[in-house]
Amino acid sequence: MTTSDPAGTTTPVDATSDATADAAPAAPAATSDAAPAITTAVLLARGLGSRMRAAGGSDLTPEQAAAAASGHKALMPIGEHRLIDYSLSALADAGIRRAVLVVAPEHEEFAQHIAQLAPTRLEVLFAVQQEPRGTADAVASARDAVAGEPFIMVNGDNLYPGEGIARLLQATGSALLGFERAALVARSNIPADRIAAFALIEQSEGRLERIVEKPDADTLAAAGEDALVSMNAFAFTPEIFEACARIEPSPRGELEIVDAVRELGTVQVIPFAGGVLDLSRRDDIDEVERRLAGTEVAL
């Protein structure tokens, strides 16, 4: 296993590489006769975990309480595994062979966990985001680890259906996986009122026109139940790194991946009817654990 800093230096870490595989959260990983166009994934695991740190009503095990207090959602114990184990397993099933975890400078727990896993189905790298300056900055931190290859970007605290990831891996340029809102409500552990606040995707003939952040009630009503929602699952070429370098901080002071996407040319929208498991709050843990019970993890 190696680690990369934002400036692009890749240095060895005390752990072996190659990481995970198997089952996605709400749906089994899909298989395809075609080899995936993309075999690298960037997982954003640097978040502060503010909502997870906040007190919640769930009864947690001591290990879960410690993970919640640290804000490291990807390291949350879920059954016999950690959340990141399920993510890596599902990615490997879909065809990913290199996973880049974007983490904070203090990521010893991540490094120790991956070393203990000693995964063999894919290589695991760490890219350090020095400060939590937004999703575009997190992606920029992975530039050297990606090594000039196309890649997908996903959230480290979400578990995506394998079939959806497999479709995204077939993209030959920039692409966004668009989740049908009705299916997302029906098949996720995310309450409908939270999904209503998620970014809407406006497209024309399969091409992205606009991402509407925090849509109002009128916009939601006009879009309808079949509207596509972004769950932050993108396919990118290395062009995204130049786009990330061109943008300015948003009103909330962060470098947003949505702003970088606006700098790109054509972005394909891939519609998908499926659910996502979300681990944002302590109250999410029980339901995620219930849904993943019996899920095989192959690392």
C-alpha cells in the first residue's frame, strides 16, 4: 500500500496493498461481458463527520461509539466488518482494481485497518487532503495516485449498488450516475424528506445540463417522481484535475466538485433505478447493519 500527498509524492506505508470485493448494499454487484473502461476508484473519506459525532438515539457498541466519536464513518463497525470493507468489496466485484482513499493527514487507523485486511483483489492507496477544503480539493488530492487514468469518484460513507457502479465503469468520458428519485426513496435507508433536499440532475438526451443543489418545493414538483438525483457518483478523466484548479471557493468557502463539473465539456448522465445505503448519522447505523446482514465480503 502507498500514500500520496496533494503535491503528488507517493511514499510507501507500512501495510500491504490490494483491496476488496463483493456485494453492494442494496443490490448485488452486476457482471458484464465487457471489460470495464475504468478500473480506478477514488473514495472521499476525509469528511469531518460532524453529524456522526453528534449525539443520537441509537444504542451503539463501544466500538461503534468510538468510531462515531472519531467521525471516521468509513471505519464504522457493521457486523463483522467495517463500512469500508463492504465498499471495497463491492467496487472490486464491479471491476475496480485500484482504490484511492482520500483521507486526513492523521489516518493511522485507516492504514492499520487496511494492513490487517491485506486485500488481494485490488490495490489500496491513500491520498492525503491536508485541509477539509471541499470535494473538488479532495479529488485534486488524488491526482498523483490516479496516475493519469480515468476513474470514478464516490462517497466513502455511502454504499452504492454494484449494478450502478458497473454501469458507471463503462463510461468513456465524464459521466454522472443519476438515481431515479422514487427508486431511491423506496430502496434506500434515507428518509424521503432528506432525499428531497438532494441535488437534482437536469439533462437533455443523456447529457448533463445542470445540477440543482437543494431544490425548492416548486422545482421538485415540476421534476416529478422520476427525476434523477445525484448521489455524488461520477466518472472522470484526468481533465477534472485542471477543472478543479480553475474554480473559486463557493459561498460556504469550499471548493465544490459540482463547480468543477461545470468546467468540463460533455458529461453523460447514466440513469439508474436503485438504492444507496447512507451512513451519515448515528441513527443510520442500525438500519445499515440490518440491510447488510449476511452480505459476503471478499477482500
